Amino acid sequence: MHVPFCRHRCGYCNFSVVADRDDLMQRYLAAITRELIEIPEELKSAPLHTVFIGGGTPTHLPPEPLNRLLTVVREQFDLSELREWTLEANPEDINDEKLMLMSAHGVNRVSLGVQSFSDAKLDVLQRGHRGETATEIVRQVAARIANVSIDLIFAAPGESLGGWQRDLRIATSLPVRHVSTYALTFEKGTSFWTRKSRGDLVGVEESLEVTMYDSARAILAEAGFSQYEISNFARPGDRCRHNLAYWQGDPWLAVGPGAAAFVNQTRTVNHRSTTTYLKRMERGQSPVVESEPITAEQHAREIAAFGVRLIEGVDLHSVQQQTGVDLRELCRDALRQLRVQGLIAESGAHVKLTERGIHFADTVAAAFL
């Protein structure tokens, strides 16, 4: 579920969000409720295993609208087999009232957009909180909802290796069960892209970015976090079940502006514009603007492309059982080339990244597509 509201848009963000438009909240709640109600009963009757409410910033919603949102999810779906309910949050939007509300509804995992514990770096990233606030909020959240994940960004303009290592060591000292680390990217259409094009922002050298990534792997491993995907690290038993379902090719429902679903071998995408999404729903129109049937071969290729980014790798025999497509034959030449380049290791039908391949995961994944 996509909740598009934010206090402000960060310079690196290219997601479907609206900043400083709290006036749209009531219309959004009416629209998202309608979209949920209109999901076919045969889909809603199947028990959900995971729920992920992201954004935007879901916790930017005041308590009453947040309560309405969580209530409609519980009313519309069978949550009897729910294993994981994640809600994304920003440190500046969390308080005890919202935490109590989330916990009462069954939210059992919070993903905090910390990004850094350094005030100087947070200023560069245009974040709205301070480093000390982030540490306090992590503890506050964990006291109410124990399964806390945090996002951290590295390779920000002007960032040093020592500064990044400090972020990691603070993170590992806190009651956190999952860490996602992302190198800062300059996406076209963002203000960071424009500033970089003008020369106002300069990214770090690629060699430093690689060193930062390797440092994260080492420091998090030392602290008891197991790397299970290129960007994701978890304590034992705390991998993100929702993301694993994506990566393993399971079907998923999706609602809200820009939300993408995969159901009955068809991928659908809602309109990215929040205002257009609202108008469509208010007129009784479908919010879907893209609908693409996914062939068995496409599905197999995508499962393999995501699966090979998992540190454990991907079993192409299992992919064949799931889709009927033999990627070992279809991608024979590409796999041979990757093996020669030292990027993958193969054991029967199992393919996984080598230590060298971990740094070229996108290249390896692209070979399956």
C-alpha cells in the first residue's frame, strides 16, 4: 500500500510523493478505501502473509487518519495467517500515540528512514530530523514494536569512510533487527540530478563507494547481522518476508498512487500522480494505467534476476518447477560468460554470486533479463 504524503520532498527522491499537501488526506483515505473494497472477493478471501505500507511517509498521517487506514486493511482482508505487517516511518513523525495505535492494529515491524546519524550528512540529504533524534526514536519504537529496520544511505556528497563507519557503529549499538544500506543515486527528474548536472553536487569516487559497501558488510557481520541480499542485512530470523516474497516471484496486491501489483500472471501499475489517482477513483474509474500479461519466460527471468541478488543465490531447477521454463538452457551462453568472468559460482542448478560478483550484481541480474 502506497501512502504518498511527506513533509517535504528530499532532493534524491524520485518516488510518487506529494509534499505539503495534507489537504488531500481525506480524499486519499476515501479513494484508498474504495480501491481496497473493489478488489475482487476471490483475491481478498485468500489469507495475507505479509502487509507493507510504504510511501511517502505513512506516519505523516495524523492519528485519526492513520487509524482509519489500518482499520480498513483489517476489515477488508483475512489476516489470520499474517506473519509480518511493516509500516514505514520517518523519525520526525513518530510518537507514542501513533506507536500504540500501530501496535494495537497488529503492525509488528517498523522500517525507519534514518539514512544517517550525522547532522551534517542529514543536511546534505535534506532530511528533517537530527542524528540524536534518530537514536532516541529507534529506542522508542523498539520499546513498543520490537522488530525495527532502518535504512542507511552511503556515498553522500562529501562523506568520508570514517563518517560512514560511524553511522554503522551507531546503528549496531541500537535495538535494530534489520539494516538496509543504499548508495546514493542521482535519479533523473530529482533536484539532486539537476544540481549534479550543474556541478553543485559531486558524488564520491567509485572506489570509495565500493570501500564503503565492503565496510558495511564487515561491520554489520561483526555485529551479528547476516547479509541475505545485496543491500539487506538481518539478525537471525528477521529477514524481511515481504521483500523475499517479491524476489521469489510470489503474487502480490498493491493499492495507492503508483502502486504496482502482480496477480494472475499480470502486472498492473496505478497512475503515479496522486491528484490524478484521486480524480480517477472519485469518478469511478480504474486507477490502473499499465497492464501487462507476464509470460512464463518473463516470470522465470525476473525470478532469477532478483534471486541471484540473494546471497544464497537462486536454484534454477526450482524456477523451472515454478514456471516451466529451463533457464539453464535459455541462458546457457550468458551463464558461461559470467562464470568465466568469475562473477558466479554454479553447483548443479544453483547459481550464486562470488565475492567478486557481489560488486557486479546488477550486471549478473541483467544477464537473465
